[in-house]
Amino acid sequence: MGGVPPWVQRRRVIISAPLNLPEGRNLLKAKDGVVDHLNNLLTIELTAINQYFVQAEMCKNWGFERLYKGFRSTSMEEMEDAQHLIRHILFLEGVPNLQRLNQIMVGETVPEDLELDLQAEMNAVNALGEAIAHCEQVQDYATRGILQEMIRSEEEHVDWLETQLETINIIGLELYLNQQIHED
Ligand SMILES: [Fe+2]
Ligand SMILES: [Fe+2]
């Protein structure tokens, strides 16, 4: 009489489990400032999608089929980056901002386009670096991992752009553009 049977203890443990759930769910929620960084990166990606897309169409219009393919496939890669960012923002229970675009920079010549893209990619790499440092600071290692993947793809874009500009320097613009008429 008076003793608490062991199953009552067990039951108390079971009851306490759902009470702990909200705290557990918080682990999934974004750390301070992470969604803001992700939305800033999303703006950069959305701008890049449009910039490469219009440059691709201009190249097609000029008859540079090979460059058209290059710009167009880069635009698609930026779209995949935007998709990853949107998915991750939603996963963190944030709101992806698709209303914002930076200025879309389009040149009057192919080398101008390449230079403007290079600036945009440098800007993206810098913003990614800052976001990665922030994730490190607030110990959001999952987001940091995603962004580290993304910075690699931007560095490949930088590499492609630099290769085009170097080739123009070496062989001259006329010959370079001649090579852009037919796709590979
Ligand atoms: Fe990107
Ligand atoms: Fe890029």
C-alpha cells in the first residue's frame, strides 16, 4: 500500500516525451541570421540566372552558337543553385524571397559580357564566403556544407569566364568569335 508501482514511473517518462518535442523541433529551425544570408544568396542567384539567360539569347542572335550554349548552361546551373537555396530556406522554416533582383548587367560586346559575369561571380563567391563564415559562427554545419558545395560551382564559373577572356587575349577577338559560330 502507498508504494508507486513501476509502470507509473514508466508512464511519466512517456508523457514527458511529447512535452520535449517543441524543444527538439527547434534544432531544425534556422539559427540567427542564416535565412537572411540564404535570401541574399538567392537574390544573387536569381540575378545570375537572368543575366546569363539574356546574354545567351544575345549570342544566339549574333550567331555565336557555341557561346549561346555556354551562357545558357551556366544560367541553368544558377537555377539549380536557386532551387537548392529555396529548398533549404523552406526546410529551415524560413520564407524564400523571390521578389528581389540585383541589377542585371549586359554588355554591348562579348568581352564586356564576360567581364560583367566575372564581376557577378566574384560577388557571389564573396557573399558565399561571408555566409559560410556566419554558419560556422552560429554552428549551422548543415547549411555550411551546402554552401561549400555551391562555392565550388561558382569557382568553376569563374574559371570558365577567365579561360574565355584569356583566349581572347591570346588569339584575338576576331578569331575567338569565329570559333564561337559553330557549337562543339
Ligand atoms: Fe550560382
Ligand atoms: Fe555562378
